[in-house]
Amino acid sequence: MRLSADLKAFEARIGHRFAAPELLVRAVTHASLSSQTRPDNQRLEFLGDRVLGLVMAEALLAADPAASEGQLAPRFNAMVRKETCADVARAIGLGEVLKLGRSEMLSGGRRKEALLGDAMEALIAAVYLDGGFDAARTMVLSLWGDRIGTVEEDSRDPKTSLQEWAQARGMAPPTYAQTGRSGPDHQPVFTVEVVLDNGARAAAQAGSKRIAEQQAARTLLARLEQET
């Protein structure tokens, strides 16, 4: 099987040349374009999630031999969560080579976070099946790069931290409210505001309500810590 020019260029970006090119084609084929003769990437996604988890568990243990399980768990979650996979996918232009059905293309599928995260996991599985665990580990560690070194900051859940800050001062947990929504249906932007008992508040915008809540909590927490 011969790869198209864009997939050959993509191979160079991820640093892996496929001995079985059909694995790469399958990894970038979304269910919206699948057929009996064109399998999608969902089964690969399932496998890739497990391969990524093993690679990250090994890497985090090696990076900090003194870390406890309680310290490692949030770091691990930060490295394997869908948002991180999607960030890596965007960095390598994975969305540009995805094979999507017409409806998914029209709805902005190449930019959807969940779709990109799933495809990144499928790609990891494809490399694993093509070149073995060492090849998959090499690619993951290369693409995740500095994220592993800054994981302590990334693993801090701002919503939990803000709630702990409030409760330590006798306040009720923060409340979150969606105050706005803009953009087309396929690419919405949510505005969320977080408020504390003492009137302190902050707002943020993001492509999902969950991420907007996290960003609002992070903004408010940073402001409160600066004031104190």
C-alpha cells in the first residue's frame, strides 16, 4: 500500500516510517468515513490508550524515583487525559490528515478536541503494532517532550485547589455558572464565571464548559494567592 503525499510528510513529523502503511491509514480514519473495506480507528484508540498509559507510568517513575503513588497519580492523569492528547495532535498537524466523512468535516471535525485526542491514541497504537513497544515509547516521549518535565504544574486541578482555599477559610464551595455562549454549533465558545462567598469572582472562555470552569478557577486562585 502506498501512502499519499500528506501522510508521507506526516510520517516524517512523527519520526516513524511505517512498514505496514495501512496501519497509519486506519489510525487517521474516523468512524464517519468507515465501511466494510475501510476500518475506522476506534479499536486502535482502545489499544493506544493502554500503550500511552504504560509509557507514561514508566516515564514518571523514572523522572522522580522518590515520588509516592499519591504524587504520581495526578501527574499520570495530566499526561494521558484527552486534552493533552489533543494538544499533541494539534502540534503535529494530525487534524490535517484525518479522513472524515462529509458531515464530520462540515462540523469542524478536524478541530474537535475529543476527535483529535482519540486519533492521537489510535496513532500510538498503530506505531506500537507496526514497530513494537520501543517504537511507540520513542514516539510518545518525543512528542510529549517538555510536558513530562512540567507535569507537576499541569497536574494541579485548579477547581479542587480553589475549593480547598475556600473551605480553609470557612466558605462554601465555589459556584460555577455559564454566562454566555458564542460561535457556531460545531465550534461553540462557552463563558463561565466562578464566584466565592466573599464576592470574589473570575470568568473564562473555552471550547467546553469543563475547560472554561478550570480556567476560571485558575484565574481566580492566582488572583487570590497574589492578594494574600
